Amino acid sequence: QVQLVESGGGLVQPGGSLRLSCAASGSLLRSDVMGWYRQAPGKQRELVAVLATGGKANYAASVEGRFTISRDNAKNTMYLSMNSLKPEDTAIYYCNRRRLASGTNYWGQGTQVTVSS
């Protein structure tokens, strides 16, 4: 089993910044694909950023150039640095870890990000 715990969400003004963290524990594999998703009220959950094993990052077009995904393997922690935040970035942000061999997805409990003046 894998446990994921997000932190770092909150209320921020438009143009501000936040850094989300996702601490992982349990049965972890270096080959796991890690990513961040978000779900706004009344909308489906969407991919924000994904970090593959080789370190290549991919981003949703809506956050490209503003968000950065990274990981610290020594701490088993993944981060999402968010800059130039917009009201449309308001959502619950979820940490995800996908096991390639089985296709199993592990999810955190989510952290609320609200961008408002």
C-alpha cells in the first residue's frame, strides 16, 4: 500500500504563489509515475502536471510556464510550485502515484487552493 499526504494549499491573491507538497510512504517504487491533478467545483478531475521516472515533466497547457513539478527522492516528497496564480486555478489539488506494472493509482486526500482577491 501507498499513502500520500498533501499539504501547502490555502487562500492566495491573483498573481500570488503557493507550493504544494505530497509526502509518500509505504511500498514505493522508483518507477512509479507521479503527478498532480485538480478538480474544480462542478468539473471533472484534470491532469495538471506529471513527472515520469526519467525526470521528464509534462504540463497541462493552462499551467505551462507557471507551474513546476519536482520531486525529492530522499524525502519521498513531490512538489508543485505554482506562480502567477489565477482565479481559474481554484480547485482541490490531488497528488497521484501510478504503479506502471499494475496500473494501480494511489491518491492523496486533496488540498484546497483558492485564488481570490
